[in-house]
Amino acid sequence: MKNRFKRILAGIVTFAVLGISAAVPAFAADTTDTGTGSVTGNVTINGSISPLTISVTHPVNVAYAISPDAGTFTAPDIKVTNNTKVAVIAIVESLNAASGGTLTFTDVDPSTKAWNSLNLADSKKYIALGIVTKDSGWNSGHSTATHWAVNATPLQIGSLNPNTTGALSLTADYGLAFDGAYTANHQLVFQFQLA
């Protein structure tokens, strides 16, 4: 009985080894070029190219503040750093009001409102939020146009060389009639591609 068990076990091991060796990839067969005088031979060379990984560092969130008494809008710069081995193009894909705050603004064109004259209801409803490049870091030819949140068309900001940081700033037009402390959210979506 023991011998029979050993034979079955040896058979299983043999099949397992054969199964493993069958999984090894097959390589193309060699060829032999023959002839007299001069002999030529052709070798096909197959290349495999991997895609370059795009790596960009930017903030996860940015906060702005509206101070109606001072009439000021303040926000830190939004810094974008290209960690990729080649230049990348930065695009503002979208900038939209988002839920989650105590107010959800409606984005409008800055020229459509008399901002200092807005009443309480309209101050809590409308904003003209925009984003624009700062001159540092971006390659020449970068956009100097303000991308207003009301504009649904993506805007190509410009390109950044490897290991270079470019800055963007937020700008806004807004009402002044606020009767309490409020919060509001926007969502900025970037797209990055190889230059």
C-alpha cells in the first residue's frame, strides 16, 4: 500500500513539474542562413516601450476669505510642481461651485452684477470666482486670461518644465451684504498632459 501511495505521489509531482515547464514562454526559433559568396540574414527586432508617468504636486484644498467690511478677498497661491522627467501642460478642466458649505453660490460673469449694490439674498447667491496664472515658473506663452468659474470651456494654462513650480491665484467679485458667517465650496479640476 505504501509503494502504491508513493507511486501516486510521484505521478502527481511529475505532472506538476511538467505543467510548470509548459508555462515557460517560448522564444522564436533560430534560423540558419546558408549560401555561397555572400549570405544575408534578417533579424526582426521587437521593442517594448512603457509610458512615462506624469507626476504633479498641487494642494488638496485651498481656502479663501471674503471680508465685507474691508472689501477684501484673500486666498493663498495655488502652487503646481512638475515632478515629471519632461515638460507637462496644465489645463483648468473646470472650476465649479460645489455643495457642502452653508452657501452654494451660483457662478456668474463678473460684468453681470453691480457687486457693491447686491442685497442680502443676492450676496448669498452670486459670486464671480476665477483663477489666473502668476508669472513665476510657467514657460513663455502661458495664458494670462482669468478662467472664470462660469466658463464651462477648459483653459490651457501653460507648460511647466521638469522640477519647476508655477503658481496660480484666485480672484473674485462678490456682494458685501452678509448677515452672518458662512462657508462655500468650489471644485477645481486640473488636467495634466505631456508637452
